[in-house]
Amino acid sequence: MQKVNYNTISSVILIIVACLAIWETKGLSEMSYVFPRTIGLILLILSIAYYIKSMIKSSSSKLFEGINKRKVVIMSLSMIGYVILISLFGFLMASMLFIGWMTWYLQQHNTDKSNKAKIVHASISSISISIFFFVLFRYVFVVPLPSGLLFG
Amino acid sequence: MKRKFLILFSTACVLFILPACGANADGSESTENYPSESITYSIPFDPGGQSDVEARRQQPYLEESLDQDVVMQYKPGGGGSVGWSELINKDPDGHFISGINIPHIILQPLANDDTGYQTEDIVPVAIFQATPIGIAVSKDSDIESLEDLVKKAKESPGSITAAGSGTYSGHHIALLQLQDLAGIEMQYVPFDGAAPSIQAFLGGNAEVIFGNSSDLIKYQDDMKILAIGSEETFKPLPDVPTFKELGYDMTAGIDRGVAVPPETSQEIIETLEKAFLDILDEDGVEDDMYDEGFEPKRMGHEESLEYIEQKQSEYSKILENVEEN
Amino acid sequence: MLEFLPDVLSSLTQPLNMLLLCVGVLIGIVVGALPGLTATMALALLLPFTFTMDSDTSLITMGGLYIGGIYGGCISAILINTPGTPSAIATTFDGYPMTKKGKASQALAAAAISSGIGGIIGGLALLFLTPVLADWALNFGPPEYFWVAILGLTMIATLSSGSMLKGLIGGCIGLLLGTVGISPVGGESRYTFGFSQLQSGLELIVILIAFFCIPEVISMIENNVKSQEGVKREKGIVKTLFFYIIKKPFFIIRSSVIGIITGIIPGAGGNVASLLSYDAAVRFSNDKKSFGQGKVDGVVASETSNNAEVGGSLVPLLSLGIPGAPPAAIILGALMMQGITPGPDLMSQQPGLVYTFLIAFVIANVVMIMFGLMGSKYIGKVLSIPVSYLAPSIVFLTIIGSYAIRNNFLDVALLIGFGLLAYVMKNAGFNPAPIVLGLILGPIAERGLAQSMLLGEASGNVLALFFSRPISIVLMLLCVLSIFLPLLSKLLGSKYDDSQEKLGA
């Protein structure tokens, strides 16, 4: 079975996006739909061209080639987790957890340091960076920072 | 190793939760010693705008009379709707107040279903200032009076272009009201704010402009102001007739006030109402307002509620008419 | 102007004013360099501090902040591929590749010098040409805005490295993202999916960080790259760069003029200026391929014009009372707080104040060059921080920035969501630049189109409206040239390119 390449998949996704975009403009007045609908149509035509091109000229290269997928997935999940943590615990706590965890995780392969040193460094950097910038923004620039549902 | 982490964090969590709970218990105690902490005054527009100018004028007086810090917060977006959606979800303890604009808070929920608040959710404390909306033409125009304009519009319906700021905004509704009362039809061209609409008008892209009094005063040498939407003759523009004087039973303007979240207690509302309305009695405040092209207003909580209700029924009728056509 | 000289001198020789000018520039640079905190925000944050100042002191401080803020944006653009302010967007195209080659300090120094030169040219235009330029700005109506936006969109050809088709698709996606929110003319909300916060549209800063910064941070950790070996300093580099830039007067003037014009037109800001100028630099170069690979000209083009734009954006403010860009709107606010209403009469009523401000403006640019050059020695050190500390901290800063821009938690979620999407798209060959371009220009194009249609309906002929206006016709011709010239030059061989080079650069 021939493998479907990523270009074909993305072109199909784009066709769906374009159709959705056009569909969503129904019920709007002329002044509101004229622009998005036109762009939606152009996107649809381009996506179809992209689909045809991907069928004719199937490239052999694969998406995410030569990339440490595990690390990328963990980083992505951590960032999503960070956002959820902010909504629960507020900005300062979530940032300490996130920076601490990421710093520790990214040092995993560093063999020069003992495990204890890694944890200590990660904790120190997470707490000092978070608190420094929290104080700077909250009290010097008076910029509001996100507060959590549980406590802020 | 991971356990150590967990222990550390759970300890940290407890340390943070405890004071937070304590603070909550204090906050909901009573309204007697209101205000017990600093008050956030939210402006749902950009800093430096007209709402901000007014709020900044009030800030020192409020800090003195309420004996607490008043912290300004800006939350622009969606013509104010983002800020007002935030307001109605805040704790009704009087420590978060927000500037409101009429007709914005009436028209936005009427125009779109997903605005994020309903007009009824917003509890007005006071309305203290207004910018009447006026109608003007270029100084080179052959139109000399509102009568000329109506006559010209009747001769060729839909061919006169009128610039204003925004759709379903104060300017738009003023145009719709005038069209309704005069039985005319003009082409409304909405711009992205007052400044771009004035730029377009000065550049000759539109024949007529609906503008805020403060802007009209600023550019009065470049235009002929035909009428103004204030209740009585507008002091800074003594020669300009009001719509009412010209026989069109309408007022047009943007009223500015302050509001609190729903279910705020009556005592808090009264405290704030007094604090805001007293500012108007301070020396020089009214004169400054006139100088900047504003009109001072004095409406308390009850009066503002009635006013908003009356405007709401007026506007929903106009919008229904538009949708039918 | 000379009769006001005593006023100007007495104000400018006050130590407090000079001190605040320097402090303003410095704070502006710091805030501008932080991703998500823009020049507009720097001004808004510090506006309250100016209320108690005299009006000249307040204006001088604000001017310094504005200039510093726009320059500061280039620092994060060059070091971590994240425009600190939207104006620095085109600076990333060559600035970041330079950093990857270990030439960060050269990029930073070039940015400082060219920003300063651009700023001074902008300031001189403001000083001498304000009345002329202001009248000209009024000629920009809805049809012109539409064509400016379309002209900008033809840049997709320059910006889509690799596949043109993917570049065009990216542009369309950006344009669609730009339509989220309440439609500018129709007044109805679109694509909000029930989120009322989306009514005001997607925040440009958030999308910029999502598309430029997040993918870069992920790449940083994925490759396990050792942190860059700091920043190599070469002796005499400032001098070399200075002469390199000075020897290209046409190039500098072209970039500045683009910046000034874009600044004067209300509604098109420094981001459009930097993009247009970068595009022009690529088109008129006979070494097109080296752009995007870390060519210093790319940085110079972008930085010259976005700082020239600062002066331009103040032209309509001082002469008509109409701000030419969002930061100028805040300066308008500052003036109103001082009880001064800028309008057509400002020049005649407050000439001393205006000239003091204008001369301080030019001085601030010189101060900015000095700070920028001094800083470029040390700022690059950021890169020697190990990735395990750097990457989480950058994510942390972008979260602050995305939230602070309008205190909206949804923006934080969108930042991460779009950031991950951008990473996948980048790996699938979709360059982020055309997407962001679409997002920037979409609203300008849509507003222009819809308003032109309304004006056309009133006059009975939409086409006549587009074709009867001189500026509109010129812009249309430029669009056509911009699309077909590259094709033509390919057909005619490289000869055409050479002659273009002589004419343009």
C-alpha cells in the first residue's frame, strides 16, 4: 500500500478549513461576508491545486524527519500543561512548576551534573526567575498577570 | 526523586492556599467598612481616550473621598464589550468598577448574540459626562443648514455619504434616527474610530460627518456644524442649533458613567454614587469639561437605570425598523 | 522657527529634561525588547507618571520612550527570532539567521546605527515637512488603503521561501485569521465560535509570538544544539558597519521614505513599514538569494524604515490632531491630559512646545544609537545561557507578554495553540511570514474594500471610484508591476535586474 504523504493530508485539512470558512459566512450581511468569503474561495482553489500537486509529485521526505520526537512531544505537552496550571493555580505558582520541570527535564542528558545538582539548579532558577519577573511586572510596571481559579 | 518534588510542591501549595483562604474570608465579611482595599477602575478602551481623560480627572478626588488607592486598568477590545464582559463576572464587592458608555452597552447586545454581557447585567452607579454628537459638512459645501441637507437627501436618496465611527455605534444610531425622523436616506460609511472618520471627511471622502462634540470643536474652522444632539444649546458651541430646535425630536450623544457588577449591595452603590457625583461640585471641574468639549451630567443610580431603559426601547425600535427594510 | 530658539534651548538645557529623555529611551528599549510588550504598551504604562510633569518634560519623555521602544523590538527579533514589537517583524528575517551564524553583535550594531539614522531622517521630515505632508495624508481614502494592502500582499512572492503555492495558502490563512471578530464595516461578529473575547479579533502580538517564537523555542530543544558560543566581537566593527551603511545613501533614503509615508498614513504602522522596506530591499538587490540567510542589508532595511515611521506617525498628530499609529495615539492622550488639544491649531498656539519636542526627538535618536551600541556588547550574552534555562524562560516571558497585552486569558491559550500549530506548519513547509503578513494587512484591505463599495454605491459606480483617483491608480500600477516584474525579468534574463539595481539602489 502506498503511503499517503503529509502534503496530501495537509491539503485535505486545508480544503476542509476553507469549506468551513465559507460555510460560516452564511447569514451575514454583504458588508460582512464579502471579504472572508472571497478569501475562503481563493483558499479552496489553492488547496485543491495543492492536493493535485501532492498527488502528482509525491515527495519521499517525511514530516519531522531527524527530529527528536519524544522531546518535542514532551515540550508541547508541558506547554499545554502550563496553560492549564495557570488557570488553576495562577501565574506565579504555575510558572515555578513549569520552569522547574522544563529545566530539570532538559538537563536529563547532561552527564556532568549529579541528579541532586540538577534538581537544585532547576529549583533555584525557576523560583528566582519567576519571582523576579513577577515582581517586576506586577509591582514595577503594574501589569496585571493571570490569576488562577483556586488562588491567585 | 520525583517524590521529593511532589512533597516540596504540596508543601508549597499548602503555604499558598492558607493565606488565600484567609483573604477570602475577610473580603466577604461585610460592606460596612467598604472600601477595604484598593479599587480597580477599569476602562474598556485604550489609555488616553476620552473615557480615560475623564477617569484620570476623577482619580485623585475618588482617592481622597474613598480613602483608598484607585488603580486604573485598560481592557480595550470589541468597542468595549471585552471589558464589560469582564465586569459582569467580577465579585460584587465594589472593588472592581468599570467605565460605561451609552449607547454602547445598549447597542452591542442588540446587534450581536455573542457579546458576552446583557445590558441588564450592568449596574450603573452614575452618569457624569456626555459628548453630544453633531452633524457637519465641509466648509466648501453648498449645504448651509440641516434643512438644505434634508432637501438634498430627498432629491437623491442614498447618494449622500456620511462618515462616522463604527457600526451599531452612537454615530450610526444617530444617523438612523435622523433618517427615520426626516424620512431621508443617506449612505453611512463606518470608520475604525473617530480619528479615521475625521481624516476621511477632511480628505473629501464623505460629504457629511457625524462627530463627537470634542472633535467638532477641534475642527470647527474646517467644517460647518449643522446641528448638535444635546438636550439644550451646547455651551461651547452657542451658535449651533440642537436637533430638537430644528424640529427633529432626538438627542444624540455618548454618555459616560461608571458601573459595578450585578448583585452589588445598595450601600456600596450609594457610597460610590456620592463619591462620583460630588466630583462635579469641585472647583473648576465643570469648566474643564466644557473646555474639552464635554457636557457635565448628573445622574445617580436610579436615574441612570431609567435612562438606560428608555434609550434601550428607543434604540430597539430603530433597529427593528432597519432590519425590516 | 528661529524665533523660538530661546524657548527650545532653555527647555532642552534643563538637566531634568535631558535626564528624563535618556531614561525614557532606556526604559523604552527594555520594554520594547521584551516579547509581547510593545512600544504602545511602554507608553501606556508610563503615561500616568507624566501627568505631574510640565508639558514639555512630559512630551520629551514620551518621545524618548516611543523611539526606544521601537528600537528595542529589534533586540529580541535578532536574538530569539521574536519581534519584541510588531515593527521589528522584518528584522527577524535576516537578523535571526545572522545570530545563528554567530554574528548577533553585528546585527545588533547594524540595527542600532540604521535605527538611529532612520529615526533622524524621520525626525527631520517631521521638523521641516509637517504641513506639506499632512495635507498629502488626507488624500488617502478607502480605495487607497485597499491598494496599499494589496501592494503589501504581493510581498508574499518575496517572503515565501520554497514553495510559492504554500506561501499563497499561508497568506490566505492569515487573511482569514484577520477576519475573526466584529466585521469592521458590517458590524456583525464572525468566526468567534461563541467566545465573546474573540469579538475584538485575534491580537496581532499574540499571533506574532505564536508563529515566530514558539516554533523556534521548540527547535531549540529538539536539536539539542549547544548554546551559541556567545557573541563574537570583532574590533572596529561599528566603524566598518557605519561606513557600509553610509555608502548606500539611496538604500537608506528609500527605506526611510517608505517608513515616513507608511507612518503618515493613519492605520498602517511600523510593521507594514518594515515589511514594505524589506521587500523593496530584496527586489532591488542583485543578490536576492542571500536575503533570509543572514544578510545585514535586510536588518538595515527593516530597522531604518520602522524608526523613520516614528517621525512619520507624528506628522498627522501634530498638524491635524490625528494619530498616525497606535503609539502616537497615546501621545495624543498625554497631550490631552496636559490640557492641550492637538489639532490644526497646535502649531500656531504652542510653537515653542512643538519645536522643543521636535528637536528633543532628534536628540533622542542620537541617545538611542549610543545606548544601542553600548548595549550590543552585552546583550548578546543572553545567548550563552544554556538551552535548558533559556527555553523555559522564553516561554515564560511570552506568556506574560501575551496576557499583558489585553489581560485576556484566552490569548494565553491561543498563543500555545497557535504556537504548536505553527511548529507543525513550519515543518510541513509553510513559512510563518506570509501568514502574519495576511493577518496584518487583511483588516486594512477589508475595511478599504467595504468602505469603497459603500462610497461607490452612493456615487453609483464602484469602478469609477477606484480608477478616478490619482494615488489609487499609481498604487494599482505598482501592484501590477510588483506581480509581473519578477516574471518579466525572468523572461528577459538577468540584464533587466542589473538596470533595476542601478536605478533603485
